[in-house]
Amino acid sequence: MCTVKNLADGSKQIYSCKPEEAVVCVYAQSKGDFNTWNYDSKYSNLVEESELCYLCGDFCVYKEKL
């Protein structure tokens, strides 16, 4: 489980997938795209990775702790 935060308005959404997948899902769904089978090919190139989190558009999620 991971929590994706919208940096524009502070809202949060919980997802039960890997953090990198979750940030793509919430970004795509914010754009009205619910065709989940296309997310990787359409949006994975938009994900930015920092030392602590993944970012996509206005959304961020902390990486999993090892």
C-alpha cells in the first residue's frame, strides 16, 4: 500500500500497487484515462525519480523502504 499526494491541493489517494505504478495511475486518472492496460506505454516516460520519491505531474509518492 502506498499513498500518493497531490502537491497542488494536498489531497491523498491510497493505492495497493508499487509506488511508481501508483503515481502513474493517479496521474492518468486525473486526466480522465481509466484504460489501465495502456498506462505503462502512455505515461511511464513522464515519471521523474528523486532520491526519496516518484513524481508525475502534480503527484508524488514516497519510494518503498527496503
